[in-house]
Amino acid sequence: DAGITQSPRHKVTETGTPVTLRCHQTENHRYMYWYRQDPGHGLRLIHYSYGVKDTDKGEVSDGYSVSRSKTEDFLLTLESATSSQTSVYFCAGGFAGEAGHEQYFGPGTRLTVT
Amino acid sequence: AQSVTQLGSHVSVSEGALVLLRCNYSSSVPPYLFWYVQYPNQGLQLLLKYTSAATLVKGINGFEAEFKKSETSFHLTKPSAHMSDAAEYFCAVRNTGFQKLVFGTGTRLLVSP
């Protein structure tokens, strides 16, 4: 979805360094999500946000933090990167309401931790 | 907690053959169910969704899925595969209590000429 962009698209970093991935949306999604995708695991939720400054943990949140200071931007920070955090990271957005609530995905960020 | 199971990490078909990708869900309440497709080096794109309005759901690119409560299934089908259908497909269920999706592990569809 062109309404959700992620930066950078690719990053290589060293173990122990902090890393921040950015998600920017222009669709006025209330909800935003960060997932990681790994072979054999599908997509796993790291953190999500249900409004500005309102965030909560997903199933694989250890080692990650998020911030959302405005509707458009949702940042994911790896506090001290480890090799196990090598993955493809996807941001997604969603609207409020009960009608199915699909999510709209960004193009992903491929992160390699050496 | 809700979950989905996708049977088969890889499915191979010939061009023109029927495509059948299997998804079974676990839910204590009526679920919302989704199929997403991911082409190489891209994000996920919604194929179709079940929201209880109709048990047979038609999506984009000729795909459809049927919700079968008695079998707790939501299998994805397409009558005739195209080379362009080669991708990874994810089934997802909406979790209870909040606006979260739970994804299956994915099925990679391979289409041969």
C-alpha cells in the first residue's frame, strides 16, 4: 500500500548497536503494528499502537521498543541489536471499527545484524 | 487465544490446474478470517476476508475461499493457476479483544509451466 512507507529498506548493523526503523503513513490509520517475518514463523507481532502515545506489546517484544508521537509515524527501536533480530520487519496500519479490520502493509525493511 | 494452521509450507501446481491452499482456525467465538498474498520482496496484500456476511468469499485475481464452521476451515481456491500466482500466501484470524491479527506460517505456491 503506497500509503505506508518504511525506511530504511535495507540495513546492516553490528551486534550491540541501537537501530531505529521508521514507518510513515498517510492514510490516517488509528492502529499501527510492527511485525517481524522469519522463515517457518510467518509474521509475528512485536508491538502495536492504538493511538498517539498509546502502545502495547505483542508476542515477541523483548529487545524492542516503539514510539508514536504523531499519527503518521511509528518508530521501532532495537535497543541493542543481536543476531537473532536479523529479519524482515513490516509495518502495518488499520482503521478502527468492527467490519473485519484488515491491515495494510508497508514494503518491509530487511535488517541484518552481523 | 485464536490461531490458524496452514497445512503445507509449499504447494506445487501446474499452470491451469486447481489451486487449493488449506487453512484451519481455532476460535471460541465467530472469527474474522483473512487471506493475504506476498510477492517476492514486497509487503502483504489482502486477497479476501470473511466477516460473516457470506460463507463464500470472492477476492482479487480470481481467488475465493469458503468459510466452513463445522470443519473450522477457510481454504483458499482458484480454478486455474497462472504463473503470476506464484507467491507466498498467509491465512490470518482476528484475535479477540482487540484489533490484532494472528497469522499462519504461510504457504509458498509454486506454479510450473
